[in-house]
Amino acid sequence: MGDALHHHLFTDGGMDKAVRNLMSHWGKDHWGLGYSAGGTVLWKAAARGHAFSGIFCVSSTRLRNEGAIETPHHVFFGNKDPNKPASEWLSTVPKQYTLLNDAGHNYYLDAHSTATELTCKAMARQMSAL
């Protein structure tokens, strides 16, 4: 499903449809949490003006092709993910990012990993602060 889904989203126009559906069916002022391509959907919706309280994008490596957004956000990448955005993007585009040591792209699939624990704690801190 992974390769077929990415082909559909990034080659066959599925990303625009996913963003439109999110914007038309999901109320405003919610927190968004997206993993991989799901984070890119959230980012693109925010870039098109959808109002979120904030978004979290986990291992959303396609964000490397996106510009800055005003929506509060935090992006997370494993430092061993070969497709993570370049350091230049990380230092100029996201308002907040975390690179997790010894973590690959799918680190979040291991609910007991240190990287997943750090990600969850960071998200909880940010949501409770606002």
C-alpha cells in the first residue's frame, strides 16, 4: 500500500483531493496530527488558509518541498531517515522541529521507542501550553 498510496498522492493528484476533503469536512480550530504523507496534507491545508490550533507532522519528508506556514506547528524526523529535509530547510522553514537520534522514517510504529516517547511528550507539552 505504501508505494501505491504515494504514487496516488504525489503523481495522480490525490494530494489535492485529500487537502480539499480535509478542508471541507474537518472543522476549524482543531489540532492536526499527520504521519508521513498525512502531515503533508495538513501542511498544505494550512498553507491554503485552513485554521488549525496547530499541527504536528511526523516523518513527513515531502515537506522538504514546501514553504513556511503561519499555523503553529512542530515537525519531527528521525535523524537516520534518508529522505528527511535538508538542514537548510529545517533551519529556515519550520517554526519548530525535532531531529530524533537513532530513528528512521517509521520510528513512530514502535510505540515503546524512545523517539516515539519524546515525540508524544513534546506534542502534549505544546497542546497544554496553548
